[in-house]
Amino acid sequence: CYSLIMALNINGTTGISGVDGSVSAPAVTGTDSNTGITFPSADTIKFATGGVERMAITNSGVSGITAGITMVDSWVVTSNFSASSSTDITSNWAKHSAGGSQFGTIGTGMTESSGIFTFPTTGIYMVHHTMSGQANSGARPYLGMRQYYSTNSGSNYSVTSSGYSSGSGSTDHFVGSGTVIYDVTDASTHRIKFNVEPSSTTTYFGDSANKNTGVVFIRLGDT
């Protein structure tokens, strides 16, 4: 049973209306006077419990509740490249969706400039990188791809993930990967880049449609 703590106006054309109420004293309540529904401004409905706003519906959408995964983005290195020592991947990045209509994304994706990736909004993000390639001219004791993360607009970076493999001969192929969960508290200052670290000259595979070396970004929820 619900009570309407308001003066009601009943109109055969416009229906039933009453006072707007407030978050601390909602217009529509049950037996709890500070828990209910309020109409604080035009085109706005708010829901409160204990006199505190918990959810709002406006022309812009719904706020105050977790919307689930709101961003998924996938990037690839589009062509083969060679490295003989620790090297940042600064070129030939493209969204995986550029390889064909079968690839999908959700929401506003990442932006990239010279290998530096910027997050679209704050949030908790999962970043998963993969690499594949071929050893050149002999055994390779280690072949790696790493994530580097910065919270100060790139002034300093820290290694946050290292995915290594190895090759025992000049024709050996390799794969590697790594996953990190980041708390992006400021999208204007947090950055991420990717680096390869082979023990000697190595070819890393790239392709615009077939993800050989690339990264997946998923926003899991709010920070």
C-alpha cells in the first residue's frame, strides 16, 4: 500500500498531478517519508532512499546506477615490424574494426597518437595485449611485449605487464599476452603505451584484419 503525500489534481484530460517534492521529502512515498519519487525539474524524475538521491531519469538518460560495460575497443598493429631491443610501438596502429564489417565496438573508444593511447572517460578498464612473430637468425631466449602506464600525462611510465615467449631457432614462431585491470581516475592524465623487448632481432607480425599483435580495451565499470 502506498500513500501520496501531496494535494492531488485530477483532470480528465491531463491525468493526475501533484506537488514536485524533493529528495529529502519525495512526492510519492510509502510509509517511509524520505524514501520515494520526486519530480524536481522539467523532464526529470529522481528516486531517493533515506533522503539521498539514488537514481535519476532525464532527457539525457539514466544516472546513478551501473550501466554495465559501456566501452569495448580493439586495436591492431597493421603490418610486420622488426626490433632488436626494447622498442615502443609508435606507428601502424589501427582499430581492428578497420579490417572488416564483422568486427564490433561499444561506445566511445580509445584514441591513439604515435603509440600513446588515451582513455575516453574515467573507469575501471581491463587491457589485454597479444603478440605473435618469428625469431630471426638463431635462438631467442626471450621475446616480449609489455604494457607501460602513466598517471601524469606521460611524464613517467611504469611497466605493468610483461608477456614473454622464446624461440629456439631462426624459424620458430612465438605468441605471448598479458592482462591488467586499471583504475583510470583521471582520463585527462592517464596514458598507456606498448613496447616490445626481444633479446635480438625479431619480426613481430601485424595485419589489419587478423589480430597478430594488438590490444583489447574493456571498460568494466565506474571507478
